[in-house]
Amino acid sequence: MAESALGAAPGTMATMPGPARPSHLNRAIAARLKRDADGLVPAVAQQHDTGEVLMVGWMDDEALHRTLTTGRCTYWSRSRGEYWVKGETSGHQQWVRSVALDCDADTVLVQVDQIGAACHTGERTCFDADVLPAVVGVPGARTSPAPSAT
């Protein structure tokens, strides 16, 4: 049976460790993924033209398959135990521009065209509201170790 570039052979399902959720993800891609104990990989959504990190979600094999084949970001909701397409109810959609695996194949980077807010709080990104104080490093500058927290 022939296998498409993005899906399993007709009538077959790719398998994965973790929860028994069937998937049509290409077997070669599925074989490369390194998943957590629940069969998930983190998926970083990044605005394609600015490089802005928008959010982090979770994908299993089927969510990745749907993302690769529909042009819309699909995630697995750990709290609800179901798939969700970003923006399906809010209108704050993510249109896929590219998808890549990191060098360890344990994280997915999805470059998107974000319509509206990416964060469920209404913020543009999930990283806008809680910026932590940090020393800004300067390339080439000598640094001393941070004091211990004892």
C-alpha cells in the first residue's frame, strides 16, 4: 500500500506510546517523535514574520497530523482530553506557515499567521503578562555566579 507524504497508508493507523488515540500521521514522522509518558510533545507557536513566540500547546500524533494536513493548528487539551483547533470558538486563529521538529524530535515549532490574540487571556502572546526580572547579559562581558538562595 502506498503511503502519502503526510498520512498513513489508507485504512491503517500509526501507533504511539501513551494514551491509545489513533492517528493517521505519516509513520516515518511518527517514528522520529520523542513523546512524554502521555504520548505528547510540546508545540511552540511562533509568528512567522516577526519571530514572536505566541504560545506553547501540546500535540499528540493525530494533532500533528491534523496540523500538517489542514493548515490550521490543532492541539491536544490535557485538561479536557480532546482536540481543539486554535480559534475555532474564539476566532483567534492560527494559520500554519511551516512546521519543524527540533534536533531531538521532542518539540514541534509551528510558524503561523496569528489572527487576534494567541493567549486565552486575550493577550497577544501567552508571555506578555508575566515578565520576570532578569539581569540582561552582554556578549563578551565577564559574569559572576548568582548568589545562592540559602
